[in-house]
Amino acid sequence: MKKLGLSLLNILLILSVAHAQEKRTIDKIAAVVGASVILQSDIELEYAQYLVSGQQPNPAFKCVILQNKLTQKLLAQQAIIDSVTVKDEEVDADIERRMRQFMARAGGQDKLESFLGRSVIQYKDELRPDIREGLIAQRMRQKITEKVNTTPQDVKNYFEAKKDSLSSYNKEVEVGEIVFTPKLNKDEKQFYKEKAEELRARVKKGEDFGNIARSYSQDPGSAVEGGDLGFFDRQTMVKEFTANAFKLKAGEISPVFETEHGFHFLQVIERRGEQVHARHILVVPAITEQSLDRAKKTADSVYTVMKGMKKFDFSNAASVFSDENETKYNGGMLLNLDNEQTRTTHIPTDKLDPQVALITDTMKVGGLSAPQLFTDSRTGKKSFKILYLKSVTDAHKASLEQDFAKLRDDAMADKLNRTVSQWFEKRRKETFIKIDPEYQQCPPLKGWVTTPTTAQVNPQ
């Protein structure tokens, strides 16, 4: 596990102190925005959460926190005027996501509650107003920028204005993969299915679901939380999981069923409209040497056929043979995960999986690699892969002709930032804003203070 800047005990004690500050009869007001106030305890609580995320102590970050809260208040106040809202289900889902992260770091719900000095339910209720306001602010920001777009002329203007300061681009490649995952046959799977059935029988006889999940479930994300997955909708889980979860009533336990992850059974805790709160237990079948051999033989056969063709269609081969859903429907091409908005296939070589980089470094454009055994660094799962090197772009100075797509993304981001900044500049001048002297010297907050004679108090 990654080491944090502070020990978990110290971090959670800080979190508890921050919460205790909220209970004080007198709490310092850090800022006023229209008819809303931001308390010092609000800032301390978020700073504690910043430390929980693994960051090093940095008191100056409180200036950033206050700036974020000021902008959130302005956006939320405008959202009331524009009737921008979020659903309760969205707030619930965000709260559950955060709580899963906190409980995982604390080592379970009991330990988190012990450190906080309150139940998780109480803590969720305390977080809810700020999380709702944050989601509304995000929605309002999206509304402000929804009509922003970029034209080719915008990209050209951006390039001309920035070309002297634009940095060089690193070497980039486009790489495709066909993945062959070892698969167990029916006889090999039976042992693991029976193990899941035995665990389900123990729950049905009255043993605690959470205790069995913590002891036996092989889902690392939920086992520590007693199998609790929080709320999710129909698009969140794989289809087999969704089919079982959405046909059960609260308290019911599903039969054992199989997904690409292994054998599960689940229990529905609560239904809220099109969202389900459930917990599950997962048994993951272990890959056998025989299944690895079968996967390698299939990979070797596909490679031999493709190498024997004068011209192969890699995209079609990936869609037919690859077991990796994340790439097979993208023509087998790997995506640059640092740029999810554009889903570009051009990946800087320093961002490649080291195993992929080592192999493609010796390949020629248009070439295939012989099947190689790969081990996923996160999950430890093994698979055989055939790699395809589609293109190589050497390191170079940015140019309009060669890098139009990247420059278009940069121009769009610049335009979005300017649109939001202009909105805030106008809104700040129209809104009464008062900031405690302790924070007025913060560089991010220069120019934020207004006076009653130049601004109106905005109702909330």
C-alpha cells in the first residue's frame, strides 16, 4: 500500500478535531458570500480530508480551499436563479463513493466510526449539504460553458498567440493489442462455484453477511467493507450483476451467478428509484497451467495466420479474437488515459505500460509482436498479447499541421477557462463578499473582496 505523508492514525485524529470544531458554540466566520457564510471549521474539515487523501501538510492550501468554497457559493447561488438542481440519487452516489474511500483507508467501517466518534450515518448527514452544493456548482459551471466551441480559426489564433511558449511534444506511438485471457473449462470452474455456494449457504443459515465477506470475498474494493458496494445504477455494473441486483427486493439474497470476474452472490440492502444499494461476495477462480497453455496456443495460431497474410486487418482481428473489452471495440488500440475527453490513441512513450514499451521499442511501424505473456501490475492477472505498432511520432516542436488535434484541445480548454473567469469576474463585482483578514493576504484571493456600496447581497 502507498505510504501517506502522515500516519493514518494522526490523519484521522485531525479529521476528528476538525469535526469537533464544528460543534463549538462560537465559530469564526472565514468569509461571507451574499447571504451565505463560510466557517473556519468548514475549511479545517476540508483540509483534514486533504491530508486523508495522502497529501503532505501545507497550511497555505487553506487559501485554495477558501477560494474553491467562494466559487462554489457563487455558482450555487446562480444555480438557484437558473433552477439548476441535482437529484437525491446523485448526492447519495457521491456520498457512498467518498465513504468507501474513507472506510478503505481506515480499515473498515468500525475503525472509521471509532476515529470519528460518530456513526457513518451521522457523518453522511453532515457531509450531505456541502456535497449537494458542490454537485450543483459543477452543474452550473457546465451550463455556463455549454455553448462554448472552437473553430479551426480559433485553433490557428491560439497557436499564433502561444507558439513562442509552446513546449515540444515527446515521442508518441499508437499501439494496438489482441489479448488472450486464460479461461477455465466447466470442470475447472466447478470447485469455485461450489465454494461460493457453501458461503451462500452459511449466510442463509444465519451467519453475518459482512463478516463472511470480510473473511472470504476476493473483491479487494468491497471486502473490507463487508462486501458493501453502496448505491449504483443499471450502467455501473456488468450485465449479469445488474440483472440479479435489480430483480431482488430489499433483504433478498441472489443465487450464485458468474461474471467475467468470478462467482458472486449478492444481497440487496435498499432500492431508491433506479438505484440499488447492495453488498456481495466474490470468489475468483485461480488460473491453471492448463488454461495458460490453451490461451498461448490460441494466440500462437492467430499470430501465425496474421503473419502469413500479405495485408492483415488488425482492427477486425481484435474485434473477433481479443478478450479485452476496453480495447477490442476500439479497433484494439490503446488509449491515452491522460486525455480521456478526446480519447486519443497517440500515447507518449513515457506513459506506456513498461512491458508494452519494452516490446514496441524494437518493432517497426506496421509490425506485429509474437505473443508475449503479460502480468497486470494492479491485479496480477496473466494474459497473452499480440501487439501492433501502428505509428510513431518523434519528439518535435509543436506545429499547426502535425499537432492540430492537440492544439484544438488546448484551445478549447483555454476558451473554457476564459469563459468561466469572465463569468466569475462579473459575478464577484455584483455580489457582496467579505473575507476575514487572516485570508485577505492569500494570493488566490486578491481582488475578491467587495463592499456593500458596489455589490448586492444575493439571496440563497
